[in-house]
Amino acid sequence: MRDFRRPGRASVPGLRFPCLVFFNVILVLFFLYAILGHVLPHRGLEISLPKVLTSAPVTGKGRVVVIREDGGIYLDATVRVSGAKDMDAFLREAAQFGGPVLIKADQRAHVRDLVRVWDAARRAGVTQISIATNE
């Protein structure tokens, strides 16, 4: 390596010193991020999502309730529910029939609609309720 210093002048570190400082600062920041990322609590909601360990296909002739993304509720995938009385009558008939009720909810459907249908089915006396979702 050639020495480009002028004779009689003191050695001044050139570009090497700032690069070394920059590299060390980046290295320290990386280690702080790696260590503090595990120590500090993460922001956001902590929820425990349910896991399906077993599932069984729905057997027998049952009734189907479809819940769409826009909040529309359809009975047997054809008749749109216009009021709570229609849904209650449909679910009471399903309870008397004794077959399962399958709730097909769109993945973007509101949970309140799903809970409303589920509660109405329980009030009507339905004992077999299954949930299916489409992507």
C-alpha cells in the first residue's frame, strides 16, 4: 500500500475512521433492537385464536343459513330474511325437524350477525349447529 502523505505532516486518518464509526453505530443499534425487541411488550391486541383439532362433516339433511358480507341473511341460501320473525319461524321449523343447522358465513361478515343467528337458533331449540366459511 502506498503512503500518500506529504513529508513532514502528521498522519491524518482519512475515510477509514468515519466508516468505522458508522459501522460501529449500526452494529450497536442492531444489537439494541435485537435485545429490546424481546424485552419490550408488543403493542396490539393479544388474543388466543381457536385451533381446530378435529372436525367432522355435517351429516343428514339440514337447514342452511347464509350470512353475507353486507349483513344479508339468507335462509336455505335463497330467501332473504326481512325480519327476526322470519328467522325465528325458520329456526323453529328446523328444531322440530331435528336436523342440523349449518351457518355459512362470509369471511368478512360481522361477528354480531353470526352471534345473532346463533342465539336465535338456540332460542328456537336447535341442538346441532355447525359453522362453515368460504374464502
